[in-house]
Amino acid sequence: MTMQRIPARIGDALAAVETPALVLDLDVFEHNLDLMANVVRGSGLALRPHAKAHKSPDIAKAQVGRGAVGICCQKVDEAEVFVAAGIADVLVTNEIVAPAKIARLARLAQTATIGVLVDDARNVADLAAAAVQAGGTLHVYVEIDVGSHRCGVAPGEPALALARAIVGSRGLRFRGLHAYHGAAQHLRAPAERQAAIAQASRLAGRTRVLIEAAGIPCPVITGAGTGTWQCERDSSVYTELQPGSYVFMDADYGRNALAPDEHAFEQSLYVLATVMSTPTPERAVVDAGLKALAFDSGPPLVHVARGLTYGKGSDEHGVLDVDPAQAQPQLGERVWLIPGHCDPTVNLYDWIVGMRGERVECVWPIAARGAIG
Amino acid sequence: MTMQRIPARIGDALAAVETPALVLDLDVFEHNLDLMANVVRGSGLALRPHAKAHKSPDIAKAQVGRGAVGICCQKVDEAEVFVAAGIADVLVTNEIVAPAKIARLARLAQTATIGVLVDDARNVADLAAAAVQAGGTLHVYVEIDVGSHRCGVAPGEPALALARAIVGSRGLRFRGLHAYHGAAQHLRAPAERQAAIAQASRLAGRTRVLIEAAGIPCPVITGAGTGTWQCERDSSVYTELQPGSYVFMDADYGRNALAPDEHAFEQSLYVLATVMSTPTPERAVVDAGLKALAFDSGPPLVHVARGLTYGKGSDEHGVLDVDPAQAQPQLGERVWLIPGHCDPTVNLYDWIVGMRGERVECVWPIAARGAIG
């Protein structure tokens, strides 16, 4: 059993980085980190970035160091990695139903603040029993479906019923509503995203009124992603923002049109690839295919493309179409690829190589790579 | 830094397997292994299965134990894993151009039979220098483009020129032609696949004649995949077959129509998932999304579907559409998913759980998971 080979050493020049490698432009990455931290700090809302995007304790610590109240993740496996690395406040933005996983989550709550979502009363009972058994307290949020039609109960009465069940359960502490509109993140036009989050905010806000009218405090409404976070920030309803991809960005987020007042994050994440074959003038083949890049949101873009387009990917190859009007890339030449979708691409790597200019400054473990359970 | 959590222990009942898990039906898997081994043995051709599909030394040994002459893989990182595990004959069906990787490949050839492809004369010189430096011999195959338009020189004279260069290089041994038609594997109609491989065979056969007419022995023509291997077997041109996916199969191969005389392999590979949310009667959500399944060939199929269709996948979720005429799945219920594409799905896991009926018989490490360099 082997870990993925470390593709570079600190101090290496760019030419020494072995490919395919996941590479982070540290200047741009820090710009993105600072921009989000500064803008959210000014808003008075809490920032709880989603660590499912980066799966890296080093990056989580950089976020907490800039004022994030904690992180989000999606899986118990991930939560264990981040708590072990010293992150003291982790919200699992997901329902956890397997008994063994609920038990592990409750044990984590012995040493860290652990939040979790529910959308089913039976699950509330299971979480409570495990928390009592472990002698800790789980923070519980009711997930409401504000338009994504994935998990979550309907806003309004069903959410109130779950809040009552949580409040009445030993071992659980009701914290509020999870109102994430995933489907809104990649609506291309700003007006579409604004309309979707306006509706989500109405639904979440009315549900909070209903819950508080029943005498149950509902301090937190949490949600938002990189595509819509300014809408939730300005909603007067949300209290906490969960963007994740903003640290990296990707080709799919790059296709969103931005309103004039929207903050732009820049591409910091690349897959560095090498040209391994130049069989014809119109074709060059790189060493990064379906196992080096996620294709669910389309193929990668070629950074500084010079007439190159990533056409077809296969397991270990990427075929670049070469514009005949431009110079063909040379055998061994490096090509910088912008992943179509950052989250599942990062999950293919055990290491992320941080570059400062042309020099490797850090090689961070993607410690929660593969933490899918 | 953590490895992926082991999802099961030997002897566990099915209910104890943690999800998402990559699960192998051992009875079907062994049927597939035996069928390919027996049919190819009867043909007189060599079988060199492609290990890029499974990345597992346990499976490679099962193949060699049934008569395979060795294995194929795509990357130096993979070759190192398999040689370390005791596989004595590995063909890297790819061009290797980075100097550090060429050096590692040449070192591997000190202890195992190592083959590699070339499609560029400069690469021949680099391989030869590294082989001489390491004191070993690399087996070299000229890759010809027989229709896939990925890597490879044109058949005929360009291949002869490369063969001459190899024959004239110390440290290299010319073994023959690599004539893999990847694009033919998923042509849906048998007649289309037959026509594609008939053309590939003509091109490879004529190139061999040309090379041998120049006084250069060309003992091996290697290629074929799970979609076309019977065509290459019956071509009178190919001498070695490289199928990989046949051990597992996937939804995409399942969409190929088979001719009456084609051997059918059966689905042995699944992603086992758990229903984590049943928010509405027409929707159930499972815990396996873009990080548990590759989506390049479409979403997974639901095995024994009972009215369930895997609709939209997101990073950690899969939304199942529920036929209202059938019973809704229950919270915590297991769902067996047939991956759209087996190779990149396997690469998401560190472990594969072998089931015999309802019992875990083995948990094999996917030791070359992430070996993408």
C-alpha cells in the first residue's frame, strides 16, 4: 500500500515538479483567502468555509487564522481528520444515519464543537442516543430545502416539528437552520442567482419566525457557496456563510457572469501536466486524464492557452487540439490546466504543491483525500 | 495524513460494510477472470491484462496465476507498485518522457522485464541513455495510431524509422508494435467494432511486414480492450491482448451490443451506498456522489433498480428518482450502484471489499490508487 508519490520538495524549482501535480499559486490563493475574510468580517456575519473543497488542515488553519469561526465538512471521515489536526469547531453539513458513524460523530463531540444536520425525526432520536452514550453534546441544525431539491425538509411546519424534537432531546442542542441552495451556485446570470437566494432567504426567514414564535431560539441560519455568498450576506436573514471553492476557483465557476458589485476570486488551483506526445501538428497529448482531473463539469481549460484546447480526456491522457496558426507545444513542455470542478479534482491528490512564483514554498498533505465515508 | 478508512473486516456481514464502499462480487469476478483466461489460452495468443483498471496486486496475481504473461500499466508510479508486489513482467503502454521518470523506469528494469512505448525518436535516445546508465535493458514497442488519434506514429514508414532507431540503440530491445484502438472499445454495434479492428489489423500487419522486410524481427503486436478483444484475437495479426475492464465491467461497457458469438462478461464491481435522506416520496438521497464515482461516462446505474434511477450527483450526494408506483427506499437502506466507468471509479478508493454471498471474504488494497505519475 502506497501513498501517492510526493511530486515536489520545498525549494524545488518549477521544472522539478513531477506531473501530473496539483499546484497552488500561493499569491492568488492568499488574495482569495484575504478577500473573503475581510469582506465577511465587515458584514458582521460568521464565516465557516467549506473544507470539502480543499480537504487540507493547512488551509483550514489559514481560514481560522483569518477569523473563520470553524469549518464545514460533509463526512464523518473528514470531521475526524480536521478535529485531529486541531480544528475545534466543525459543522458536518449533511445527514449522518449509519449507527457506527453516528457513534463516531458523538465521540468527536467529546473534544470539539460538532454540528450536524437532520431532516428526519428518527435520525434525531439516533443522534440523541449516541450523544448521551458518549457523554457529549451535538449541535444540530434542521436542513430545509430552499430550492436545491436534494436533502432537507420543507420550510415551515416540518422544520418546526424537527426543531421541537431536537429541543426535547437530551444530548442535542438546537442551533438553527441549514439553508444551502446548491443549485443556485452555478446559475450563470447574477439576476438568476439573486432571485434564487431571495426566495431561499424568504423561506428561511419565515421558518425562523415560526420556530421562534414557538419559543425556540434559532440563532443560526447557515448556507451560501462561492456563487451566491454576497446574496446571502445581504439577505438580512443568513447569519453564517459557507463558501468553499473561493480559495481555488475552477472553470465552472469561471463561467458565472458577475454583477458589477460582486467580488471576483481568481484562479489559484491548477493541474500541472506534461506534453508526452506530439504525434501530429494539430495534436499534443498530456499526461493528465480522468484520474488527474474531474470531468463532471466538463474538461479543464488550458491556462495561457496559446491556441491549445483540451479536447478529449481518457484515463491517463488528455488530447490537446492545437491551433495550426500557433506553435505546437514541445515534447516535455509543461501545460497548466484549470480544473473543470475543483472539489472532486482535489480529491484525486494526496498532495498540493504551493508555488511562490517559480519556487515550491510548501507541499501540503490533502489529509482528507478519500475521506468519503 | 490518513489512508482511506478500511470499510470492512474479513468475516463481516454485508450490513457491517461502511459506505460508500467499492465492492466486488467474487463469484462473478472469478467467472470473468476464468472466462478470459480460458478463451485466450485456447487461441494461442498471449494475455497481458491491463492493470490500470484494477490497480490491485492481488488481482494482477490472480491474472498471472491463470496464465497471463504479465500485466500492462500506464504510469511509472503504477509499474513500481506492481514490481514491488512481485509482478515480474510489466508493459507500460505509454510514452514516458520526463527524465526522472525514465530513470526510474530503467532502474525497474534491473529486476523485472519492463516494456515501454515510443512515438518519437528523441524519446528513443533518452530511454537508451537511461537504460545504459542503469545497466539494464528496456523492451520497447513502437506505438502506431490505428484509429484512436491519441498517441502513436502513423503506421508504415514512420514506425519502421523508429524500429531502426531502437534496434540501433544500446540498452533497448525492440519487441514490436503497440496497436491499441481505444476509440473502438465503446462503438455500440458489433459490426462497427469489427470494422474498426479489421482496419487496425490491416495497418498493424502491413507495418510488421515492412519492418520485417527491413530485416528487423517484430515478434509482438499488442493491443485490444474489453470491447474488441475477440476481434484482435481473430485477426491473425495481433499476438497479445490487453483487456482490463473485463474483470469488473461497468455501465458504459454494458451499453455495447454483443454479437451472438461474443463472450459476455458480467458486472462484478459495485459502489455500495446508503440512503441518507428520504425527504419526499419521489426522491431518496444516497451518500455516494462525485467523490465516490467517476461521472465521465455518465451517472451510475442502480442494480436491481426497483424503480430507482440515479439522477443528479453532487460532491457527496446522489439523488435517486423514485418511481411513485414502487415502494420508496428506507432511511439507512443499502443501494448497489454500477459505476459508469470502472477505471477512474476504482482510482477513488484505497480498498476493495470482496464479498462471497453476504460475507466479506477479503479486503484488498488498491495499492496503485493515485499512482498517476
